[in-house]
Amino acid sequence: MTLRLTMLFATITVLMSVFGARALLRSDLEPTAIASPTVNTAASRITKLEEQVRKSPDDVDLLTNLAEAYAQGARETGDPSYYTREDTAVRRALSLEPGNVRALIVAGGLALARHDFQAALELGERARDIEPTIAASYGVITDANVELGRYAQAIVAAQAMADRRPDFASYSRISYIRELHGDIDGAIVAMEQAVAAGSSLTRDLVWGRVLLGNLRLQKGDVDGAASEYTRASTLLPADPNALFGLARLAIARGDPAEAETRLKAASARRPQAEYVIALGDLLSTQGRTREADLQYDTVRAIQQLFVANGGDADLELTLFDADQGVDPEATYARAAAAYERRSSVYGADTVAWAAYKAGRIDDAQRYMALAQRLGTRDPRLDYHAGVIARAAGDIAAAAEYLRDAVALAPALSPTYASDAVIVLGEVEAEVTR
């Protein structure tokens, strides 16, 4: 057995001991298994509710409260075994009262967390049809439609949500829809409205500030991003989202040591694959290949744990595998199949990249066009489009895309940023021949 695998198994052993042999994963991106767990503020509420449910097993409100508490536990710790328990509680609630709107919304949120977006859409629509005045059902509908690539429907649902309750949840969704459509300035305005509207949860405001920082990076405004990330850190200095924002800032400013410190701190607070992938990329660009590979192995192990707990990680895992060059043909086939279930612009980008890695350039171009259909301004899309255009022999288009990607390099991953500069140099040399 290689040292690398020995270290990986040791990491997973630590993970199991920390979480009682339960798998780990968070709804939006999967956690790492490289650090100590975060403090679980939902734990005491869960304990109390479990005791109450034991005494009153047919109380629909208690069951729904317990399901919500499990969802909170999953968000705080990244432990997807909470999803299994949430599923048990909310299914019991709905078996007792199939038309309970709050239980339907909670079930919809669970489906979103597990990336079952069609089921989430159906649950959200059932809740809306029973009680059209409740804003939260439109949030489930919006999120599901976005991930299914049904953007016109997502816009309608997000507007309906804002009409009923103009708050952090509705404005943040409007911000993301605007971002997807290439309206970065409009996305910033909506996210500023979200933060101004406030939230009962400080971590929501932290997340809003981090998203504002990310949006400013998308414009190449490093100083503006720094201001937002710093404000997020001021609200909750140890919050992993704030730490990750500061890590991105350090990468943008060319300070890899600071970025590494922040990424490790974020992972220690809440294991999440986004952080460990970024750490792996950072280590890779420094030539620390063995350390980077350990991070990547850990991500794959945790993706598998997510799937074992009822999640669908195909698109995330296929993009990761495409970047790593894992079995290109099989990765492309998995990506294309996943896109049938989740036809978003980022899903199309994933299939395009997997097709390119498999040498299927015509397919890569076709899916890249689908990825660009909304006019999304994202240097990741520009980088992929530039590399694919070059492979197709369209050097002029490749140069244009890659210039756009390099101009917004602070918003790219370290590996993409460094490769974009190299490929652009090669392409521009070809243009001048």
C-alpha cells in the first residue's frame, strides 16, 4: 500500500471517529474529512425534540420541527447522516398529514440538499398549490428550477417570493439569477438589498457579504472584494465562509501562505469539499503534488460518502474527475447522463469540459454553447470556452475567451488561473504567426 493511500485511510478513520462512523456532506458542496468538527449548536435542540417526539410520535408539528433541526445540524457540521434522520422525520409527518405545507417545504429543502431537483420542484409546487401565500415554497421552486435549467420559471418563482416576502432569502435568489444572466452589477444590487433586509441568523449576513465579495471579484475589483470579505470576518471571525473569502482574497493578492492558513482554518471549522479542492489546487500550483493529491483523494472519498447517504453528486464529481483526467470517456458519459437530470448552464459547462478531456471536440463545442446561453460572466466558463475553441481550431475566439479569463484571474481557481495565462500566451503566439 502506498503512503498516499495509507494517509487517506488514516484521514477517513479520523473522520469516522469524529462523527461516529457517519458519512459527511453538506447540501451545496461536499465537505472534507481533514479537520476537527465544528460546534453543533443544533445538537441541544435535536436532543430535546427527539425526546418530545418519543413521547408524541404522531405530532406532525414536532416531527416537522425535528426535521428542520436535523437540516440545521447538516448545515452546521456537514454530516449527511442528518439527512437520513431528517428524511425519516419528514416522511413520518407527511404520512400523517400529506397536505402539511411546512412539512412539504422541509421535504423540498431536503431534496435540494440531496440534489434531487425534480423531486424538490414537485414538493415545492405541491406546497404552493395548497397555500399560495407562503413565500418559502417559492424558494424551493426557484432553486429547483435554477438547477434544472428552467430559468424563465425560476425568474417567475423568485419574483413571486419577493412579492410575498422581500427579505434576505428572496433577494439573494434574485441576485443569483441576475448573476447567471451576466448582470453582475444587478446581482450586486440585489445582494446588497438582501444584506440590508437583514436576517435572524448572523451567518446569513456573513454569507451575503462573502457572496458580494465573490461578485466583486467577478468584476476584477479586488479591493471591493477585500472590503466585503473583511466585513464578513468582522461579523463572525471564525465563520468558514468568511475564512474562505479571505483565502480567495489572499490568492488574488498573491499570498499563498496566507491562503493556505485560511483554507485550513475554514476546513477545521466546517469540513467542505470546496475548501479542500481549493487547498489542493493551491498546493498543486506550488509543486506540492503529494500533498495536493491527498486533498483530492479525500474529496473523492467524501463524494462517495455523500452518495451513500442519498445524495446525487454526479455533476460535481464529474467536473472534479475531468479536471483530474480520470477515465475521460467514462467521465464524459457520466457527465452527459447527469446533465439530462440537471440541465443548468454549469451542468452544460461540466459536460463540455468532460467532452474536451475525452477528445470529443464537437460535443464540447455544442455543450459549451449551452453553457453560454444566458450570457453568464464567469472566468471559469471563459477559460473552458477558450481551451475548447483552441482545440477546435478557432484561434481568434480562443484568444478572446482566454483574455477575458485572464483579466478576471483573481476569481479563478489557482490551477485554472495559471494555466489560462500559459495557454493564452501560446494562443497569442499562434495568432501572430
